[in-house]
Amino acid sequence: RLMIRDDGLRGLSVFTELEFQLAKELATGEGIRIQYRVNLTDSFTTIGSYTFADIGAVISHHVIPGIPACEFVQLRVLFLGTATTTPQMRSVTLR
């Protein structure tokens, strides 16, 4: 878990795009869920769940995150795997 602050701007940051990249394609039964919160006392809110059944065997995916304007944001990525495989995260980028 990592708190991210945009020091390049005064005031609040607005995120219009989220991209995740995986080290290998999603396989059958795999997926990820991405969540955020804007302070350490709030519960996490789900941006989305992205499974093989929904988006296929992809390495990257773009979404509109729906994060409100904020000074700080904390992301959490949860992995859905099988008994033998788990998605391999490379990066998550907010723009």
C-alpha cells in the first residue's frame, strides 16, 4: 500500500484515467480488483473488478477511475487466482 501525493500542483489532483499492466496475460479464472481511498480512515471504494471472463487474456487495460478530486490517494489491488496461478502485476498508473 502506498500513499501518492502530486506535489507538482497546488490544490487537488483530478485523475481521469487508470491503466494497469500485467507481467503476463490474464488466464482463465484470474482477475484483479482495484480499490482506492482518499484518507487513511475511510473504507476502500472499488474502482472495478477485471477478470478473464470480462476482459479476456489482456496484458493492460484502461478505465476511468471515478476518484474524486483529492490531495492524497491510496490504491489497493486484490488478486483473484486459481490453485496454481495468480495474476502478475507490473504497474498501475493514474493520470
